Amino acid sequence: MTKTHGIRPNLGQFLWLVTNTIFVGLAVGVERTVVPLLGHSIYHVGALLTLSFIASFGLAKAPLNLVAGRWSDRVGRRPVLIAGWLFGIPVVGLLLLVQTWWAVIVANLFLGANQAFAWTMTINAQLDIAGPRQRGMAMGINEATGYIGVAIATWLAVYVTRWGGLLRAPFVLEAGVVVGGLVTSLWFIRDTRDFVLTETRTGVTRSHDRAVREHTAWQSFVFASFRQPSLSVSSWAGLTNKLADTVAWGAMPLFLAARGMSLIDIGWVSGSYTVAWGISQFGTGALSDIIGRKRPIVTGFGLLGAGLIGLTLVHGMWGWVPLAVLSGLGMALLYPNLNSTVSDVAPADRRGSILGVYRLWRDGGYFVGGLLVGGLVALFGARWAIDIIGIIVLLMTLVLAWRLQETHHWAGSRPAAQSQAGRS
């Protein structure tokens, strides 16, 4: 069945996917401020163990991105999305019923699976619907709404903690989020396989498409990780931006707490970073459909690195909040547009697999970051951890400026008739 691509002609289904993405963001946002402080204040574990929950999250999410992407190319997006929300059930059970630090670690393995399956599928489904012309806009909307959900949950978790304590109240909120995500997936979201078939049939064929369609899982991994320049540097950049987010998730609350900040004020600084990241993506994704992917990505890495280093050079809310916002704006410029770059290069019917490789590298940054940042905090303190990762981010800015190719003109955005003429 031929489908008309575009957000407006498919607005109802697109908005249900937006709703589900908000639930995905809420699910992970509950933990961003609460869990590092839970390990520090309630379970009294050291810095390396405190950040081990982020490592367990990345350990599950990174490889399962690859599984989810390849599976979705075979069976469709919706079954994988539903599976993702089913993984959310043990997250809530462990956090509410088993009050030990090891339960937090195991719960985050399941949360990583939830995010790998559910968020990856909302991305793929919205890219399927939008088509090549609105790919950047679709990615911007997806990431914006997801991270607005993260920001809302960051704030809500802090306030319900004041009311009900660290051990239970945030995770009751988490239970409601999982129910909402599962209900919308089962009742309101349809599969997008017909959009993929239409794009495959009418889109521009590039020289590498046929080979990519015949790749095994290992060949797809090698192609996207090392052989294709824009895919490989996007993968490394994705890992680096998650190192930075590990700092914001794990080291920043510890850095602020050591300077006498209250839980509410820490929530405001962390939430300001996340909401700036989230809201700005409404514009930064669409911007890349106009000016291309490379300039926003390189600029974003520069702002992110500068913002992180700047956080350690000032004192007080007047400095921390603006620099958190600057870091969030940098994330907004780079984050959706790395996804769009990968989607430009990937054939439509292998988009899930190629995006899965990119997201394997990207979310592997949580595993690497959980160990690296945790080790840096334990050895040198949170301030040095933030500065070192900030320097790594600035170095990646230079690598991207040198190696990343502009891919927007590869997206096959010509009308179908012209595309077919070009192949004949």
C-alpha cells in the first residue's frame, strides 16, 4: 500500500508517537537527579558505585539498540515498541519492592532495555512517516519532546521526593509513566512498514544501497562504525556526547551538592540543562533541513564543551543555570542532527539496522562514561571529571570539522517522478 509521506498528512499518528516519546523521556527522567543522591545519601556507596547505575543502563541499552533496529526492519516498529514498555514493568517492581543498591543496578539494566526498544522505535516510526524532506524536523520533534519529558520528570521527581521521601515516591511516579507508555503503544499506535516500502520504491538509489541491503549484522556494524566516513565519525561523536551527558546526569549533582546546593536547586540546574536541550530541538532539527547537518553538529559540540568547562569556573545559581542552558543548547544542535545524518546515509529499508549501530556506539557512552566519569570522580573529584570530559568534547569538535561530510543532499528529497527518472 502506497503511503503519502509528511507530518501534516499523518498528523494523528505522528502525535501519538510524540505522546509515547514523552512517556519514554519521563521514564528515564525520574532517575536523573534522584538516583545519584539515593546512592550517596541513603545507601552510602562511593562515587564509582554511585555512577555504576549509569554504566548498567548503558550496558543494556547500547547493544539492545542494535537488536531493536535489526528486529524492527524485519517485523515492524510497533512490536518492538510494545516489547520496550514491557521491559519497564520490572524497573518499577525492583525500585519499589527491593530497596537495596543492587536492585537499582538491575533495574537500570531493564530501564536500558526499555529505552533501547521504545525510544529507538518512536524515532524510526517518525522518520518513516516524515520522509526525506522533513527528516530533520521529525528528529527535532522526537528528541525535543523526549527530553522535555526528561526535564519534567527531573523536576517532578525532586518535588515528590520532598513529599514522600527518596525511597518510594519517585518510583510511584515511574509506575504511572510505564502504564501510560504501554497503553498508548497497545491501543493507539500503528505500524509504519508501508511508509518504508513506499520510500524504498520511490526514493533515490545511492551507490552503496544495494551492498548495505545484503549486509549481515556484522557487516552493517563494520560499515557504519569504520568504513563510511560520516557514519563512523557520527558514531564516535555519539559516544562522546553521552560521556558529556553522563557528567550532567552523575557528576553535576555531586559537584553541586559538594558546594552546599539544596536538592531543589540541584534539580533546577539539572532541569535547566535538560529543558534547554529539549525545547531547542524543535528548531535545531528543522534548521538542519535548511542549512544542512554539519554546521549545527560542529557548533553544538563547541557550545557543549565550553558550557561544561564553564560550570566549574563560576559559583552560584546566577552562573550555573546559564551555563547549564548553554550546554543544553549545544546538545540541541548536535543531538537530533547526528541521528538525521545517519538516516540520510542509510537505505530506508535498512534504517533501523544502521541507526541501531549508531545508537550502539552512542549509548555505549553511558557504559564507558559510567566507569570513566565514576573513576575520575573517585580519584580527582567531580570538578576534574567535568573539566576532563569537557576537553574531550572540544577535541571531538575538531575531529567533526575535519571528517564529517554534509549528508543532507544525500537524503533523496527530490520528488518521486524525478527520482525515478534519475534511475532510468
